[in-house]
Amino acid sequence: MTHHAPLGGRGISRRGLLAASTGIAATAVLSACGTNSGLSSSSSSSSVGKANLSQWYHEYGEDGVQAAVTKYAAAYPKASVSVKWTTGDYEKAVSAALLTQTVPDVFEYANGPTADMILAGEVLDLTDVLGSAKSQFNASIITPRIFRDKIWAIPQTIDMQMLYYRKSLFDKAGLQPPTTFAALVDAAAKLTTKDVGGFYAGSDSGVGVLGLLLLWAAGFNSISSDGKNVDFDDPAFYSALAAYKAFRDGTGLLRNASAEWYDAAPFINGEAAMQWTGLWALPKVKAALGDDFGVAAFPAIGSAGKPAVAAGAYGACVAAKGTDPDAAKAFVKWLWVDQEDDQVEFSTAFGTHIPAKPALAAKATPLASGAGAAAAKLVADNGHVPDIRWTTAIGTAYSSALTNIIVKGADPKTELAAVVSTAKTELAKLA
Amino acid sequence: MQAQAVERSLTGERAVTSGRRRVVGGRTFWFWVFVAPFLAGLLTFVYVPIVWSGYLSLFDARNTVTPRPDQFVGFGNYVSLLTDKAFLTSLGTFMVFTVVIVPLTYAFSLGLALLLQRIRVARTFFRSVFFIPTAVSYVIAAMIWRLSLFNGARFGMVNTIVRSLGGTAVGWLSGDTPVYWVVLVSLRLWLQSGFYMILFIAGLNRIGQDMYEAAALDGATGWKLFRHITWPQLASTTAAIVLLLVISAFQAFDEFYNTLATIGGYPPFARPPLVYLYLISLGGGSQNLGLGSAGTMILTLVIVVFGVVQLVGTRRLEAKR
């Protein structure tokens, strides 16, 4: 069987980590079409007494990332680090390698390791590596990934998704950027013409990408505070889903366009007045539209709702079975906690991302003003990361329920009951 | 072997058995020289994994292939799958799918083979034309179907035609209506018919010309000729093809996954059991190997049952004749 991407492409590899929002991470599938050879490149100095460490990355779509991470590894004085640039299905490659005797000493993983990896003892606790530096990192990125009171990964750089809207179209219609879902529905309907759709979030009507956003924007968390159930099995959320279903059945939601949500082409081509897509699209949108666009969070749904954006970060992890775990921990601390210049370069020199430490965002030119600055602020104020306990099984059940509710018109309460049942079983195993 | 036989049948050539020669080193020796590598491969990559899967299916084996004794759950994984509505739905859907796609592919390939037997001009050309899709990657074909032919946007190829005829653009894969089956079934027919067509042509070439001549003397033509000569003579080909079609219907994965999966996941409709198992056991880098193994065991059992039922059915039919 081949498990390739439905759609692959360069320059879109980081966004896959956000896909965990509904459970099926497509990180690897997104990077399937890159051009790199996948050969490992080793740093030159390898003297006696130094630890030899291997460090794995997935294939980033942007040019220059491989050279940069190899340079960082070579510059580390206390160990000899060889970088393995992994093309193809990265997450499968890592999880398979972790079952063998030759594990990667240090590896990145979308939003940090999975709960199953931690429970199987495949990765090490990095709480002490982060230490007091924890307060320097964006809390909304770190907190949802803490498992059993420990931190298992150091976030490398933040990527996020947000709403892009055409300023000129809003001005012409005398509309303001929407801050409530009702306003979004209203604006989308008013801006829809024969050739321009109102709002676009993918050919599945946004079910895939907006799954978790809908519950965050309605004021819920994915997992309840006691960790035993989902948080959103609530009449207010049933209404939120019914509202989204009505939106889909109306005229404002564009159901199909020339590309999927993660490609800004429909927005740039003028197929939609608003599109939900990623920060990664910012350079292209800017080049095509100049100042004629703005960015915003997904608006609040219902009276208890809050605007929300989805964020995610690849996290550096240390394998338990590595050759020299202490040396590996020291390297991770050096690169992702201490080397701030490298962190800024990694975030902003190859496409636009947000440094995991908010203080560094100010040092990054693309984030100093305009939409880049707005995006950084959205992450700080409204950012959500998938909870580590939101497992693939729960995510699959949830996205199935959402499709049934929003596309097929099934009853929200009945459908979410199936999610609750899956979640209870899964969460009991993680308790 | 199979390819050679097909080729021989295609050219009408008969297999010629050469006379026995003395074999240096003894027959047994050479038998093992040739067979051992394949046997070792088969054992290592097919039978050991199957047995191991059976073992893993009894454990809550997450992120491990060597579970600890305390992870033993007996038939827990089987119970959770057989009480999982989504898994049962996918099994049900694919039994229906099998019942539809098997006769459809069968009829389509047989039709193509019969047509190609009749034409006199450019026969090889047309054979190649219909066979070439078999060589196309399922992934690539799925992308063409999804992004170009059945793109739901108003400028998708089929939608352009629909609109030029006065209709409105159809969301082929959106799930509002079951039109996604049109996409999936046409894709599968395009990809697979050519292969079965070749098998049928091979089968047709094995029917002696004298049978047709004798029938013609008795006044049989057209449908009668097909009904009483061609069809019964194809019985063994039919049995093999139907079995292959049933297995491939249950193994549906590639074209479904690549046509319907999005970055957010795979919709709950037209979801083959293998895709569902893949999502819940291996999705997003997870490794719920116990559950996945239990699922494959259940699927294997279903395929075996289908295979046995079909075999018995075919034998009975043949005995009746």
C-alpha cells in the first residue's frame, strides 16, 4: 500500500503539524514532494571523547533550512552532531525507528511526542532542560503539551492559522472584520457574488481544518479539566455546530475553489473574500495583494465564545534509548533554549514563523509590523494548540461526527455521544 | 509464469515441453537453489508478520512490537472493533461495494475483451490503450480524478461540461449526495479493467476455433454463441477473476485514501475498512499495533470466508454441468 499525500507540495511542510487538530497529522504527507536527497550530512569535527549524536528533522519545504540546521549542529562544541534530513513520511519513520536499537538521539516531532511515546518510555522528560527558561516561552504552546506534569519537548518555532480578509471588499461593502461568528456569516453572505465566494476553508467546507477551532471559538477546551472526558459535550456547542451547519447551507460559504485551504491561491485569485489559511501563506499574499488584506482570529461563537487561532510547534525530543541521553539533552538545551540568534533565524529567515519565545518576536523583522505583528499577537492572545491527550482515535471520531453533523445534517447530540464514548475509553488509558 | 502463459495465449502459441535433460548437482539441489530465496522471503515478510499480527492482536500494544505480559488484553481489541459502529459501518459499506464493483468490473472487462476479439484493425493498439491505465500509479490517478476531472469547483473538468449543458456545479467529493461513488467507481474501473481484460483475452484465446465452427454449423450466432460456448468455456477464468476482484475490493485503500483524505482527516463516508484501521491505528504517527492487528485479522477472516463461499459455489456449479 502506498500512503502518500493526497496533495503534496513544497513550502507547505510545517503546516501539517496543525493538522493534528482533528487527529490525522499529515505532516509527512505534505512534504512528500520535496527535492532534497535525504542523505545525512555530518558535521566535520569528531574528536575523541565527544559524544556522537544523531538529530532528525523532517523535510522542510523552504530552501535553506537544511543548510541552516546542519550549520547549527556543526557549531555545537560539546558533541559531534550529525543531521538526518528525512524525506517522505517523517512521523512514521521516527515512530518506526524508535522501536529499533538505533534510535535518533534527538528528533523533532509535531507538537512534541505523543502520549503513547511517553507511556512506552521512548522519550525523556525535558522539564529540567527547560528549567527556569520555561517562563520565556509562549505558555499557550507549552501548557497543552504537558503530560503528567512533565514537559517532553522544547518548541522550536511556532506556526499558526488565521483568517485572511480582503480589505477593499470589506470597505466597499461598509463592513468591519468579523469578531463574532454571526458577523462572519453576515459578511460572507454580503460579499458573495457570482464570481467571488464569501468564506473558504477547504473543499470539505472547513470540517477538517476548523474542527478544533469551532470548539475553542465556542469557549470550550478539547479535554475536560479532570482529563476523563471531552469538554464540549454541551448544548452550547450543539448550537455552535448547528450555526456552522446553517452557514454551510447558506450562500456565504464557498465549498470549492482552485486549491485547498492550506494554499492561499483561492484568496489571492479573488475566489473568496475571506479564507482560513496559514501564516506560511503570508509572504505570497503580501507579494500579490500588497496592503489590500488583513488578518484576524476565527470569531467567537455564541455568548461564551472567544476568538481563536490554531497554533503548533515542532518540538525537539530526546530518545530514551539514545547513545548518550545526557549529551543529547545538553545539545537540545544549547540549541533550542540558549541559542537565541539561531532561533530567530530558524523562525524567520526561511518563510515566516513565530519564535517560541515571545520576546524574540520583536527581533524578527517580518513580525515587527503589519500582518506579521498581528499574527504574533493573535498567537499570544488567542492561540490554541491541540492537547496531548487528544489522540488519533478521538480525533478520528470527532472529525467523523463533524462531517455527519455539518455535511449530512445528523443530530449533534447523538453524534457527539459517539465521540464521548471513544474519548472516555482513550482517556482512561492515559490517566 | 503467469505473464508467460498470458503471452502464449495471446499469441495463440502452445506451450512446448522440452525433453528431460540430466541435471548437474541433482534436481533437489537446484530446486532448493531456486526456491529457497523466495521461500525465505515469503516466510520472513509474509508468514512471520501474519503470525506476529495474530499475537499482537491480543495485546494493548501501543508503540511496541514486543508487548509486556501486563499488556495482555485477550480478545479486547476484537471486542472493541466489533462494537465500534464506525468499523462495522465500513465493513458493511464495503460488502455492498464488493457486491456492486465485482460484477461491474467483471462485465466491463469482459465486454472490452469481447469487443477487442472482434475487431480486425489496430487490435494491438486498442489492447494497449485499455491496458495502459493498469500501469498508472493509483496515487497519481486519484490526484487526476480529484483535482482535475472531478474537481468540485465550477471550473473542474466534469463540472465545466455539466455547466455547459445548463446544470450547476456538483460537489463531487463533498459528501452531500453519494455522487462520490461515481468518482470512486469510475476511477477503479479505469485503473483495473485493463488488467482483467487481458486475463479474459487469454481465456478467450483458449477456446478452440473448432467449437465455434461446430456451433455455427448448428446455426448458433451472436448471443447464443456467447451464452452456450464462450461463457461456459470461460468458467475457470471467471472463477479466478471473481476471486481476485473480491480480494481487491476488500483491500481498497490507495485510490480511496488519495481521493478523499484531506489534511484534516478522512470523511466518514466511503471509508474502506483498511482506511479506517489505518486512521485509528497508525494515523498521525501513532502506533496502536494491537488494535490494527486485530482489525487485519478480522478482515482476513472476512476475505477467507468470501473466498471459500465462492470456491464452493463455483465447484457446485461445475458439478451440476
